[in-house]
Amino acid sequence: MIFYHFGTVTELIEAASDEAVARAVDGYRDRFDRVTSLSELFAVGMQVHEQERRIGNVAVMAQLMAGAQHDPVLARASSRAIGLWTEQIRRVLDRVLAGTAAETLLDSADLAHALSAGFIGTELYHGVDPTGANRAFATMERLESLIATINDLSPVAQRAVRAAGRRLGERAEKRLGEGGRARE
């Protein structure tokens, strides 16, 4: 039956992953939709991390990603899974960064990718070094505090930050054009 419906075992795993991740992201959508600040996003992210780790989805993702190194079907499944989470985070970042000084410094799509990679990596790291993983999460929390501080600067200081942000963005775009990943 597996081969009739899915072709291969890895295509069955891909279909199961697609369904499970879509269901998980949808299950958290209301929480993400209520987020109004970076600190709230971090808090929701930590709740999601704890729940997903507790029910075993982190271990499943680790296995998918390990298999993805040598199997294009598992790579496709892993990419879509991370993509769904990243898109959810990007939507929140678009909303909470809009109109802030940090919006000029940080591209919400790029930040969403970095946060997704950071959470996945830290979740995997947690299995071998919980103390180190907790320190990594604390660093992410400090990043949120730094962004909040930038947003609370005086208007003059915010203009300076925006100007610096534009320059940083231009340099990043130039680096991406010189062999980095293509803009989406």
C-alpha cells in the first residue's frame, strides 16, 4: 500500500511531515497572531520550543534534517517544514517591527530565517547540552532587549540608527550579490 500511494518510504515520511508540521503551525497560529512585541514573540517561541520538544517533534525534525543531507526527498520535507515555521515568524516580525528604528536595521525575512535556524539549532543542542542551550536562548533574549532599546532611543538617535541600518543593508545586499544566497 505504501508504494501504491506514496511511491517510496521517504515519500511517505515527506507526506507525514508535511501534514504534521502544517497541523502544528496551525495549532500555534492564534498565539502568534496575538503577539504585539518582540518580547512576546520570544515568550511564545519558548513555549512552542518546550511543547514541541516535550512531544518529540524536535527529535523527528533532527532525524529528518540528518537524512536530508543525503536524500533529496527528506531535504524537500525539511525545507518545507522549516519554511512553514519561518513564514509564521516573518509575519509576526513584519507586524512588530513596522515603523520602528529596528525595522531599518533588520530585514524581517532574514531575521525570521536566523531565528528559525537559531531555534532549531538550539533545540537540537538542548539534547546534548541543556546548559549551553539555555545560554543560547538567553542570548536570543538579550538580542530582543537590544532591539527594544534601539526602538526606545530618542528621535535623533533613531535617525542615526536608521542611517546606519541602511548602510548595513546595502553592504549585506552587496555581499549577497557576490556569491551569497539570492534574495527571495
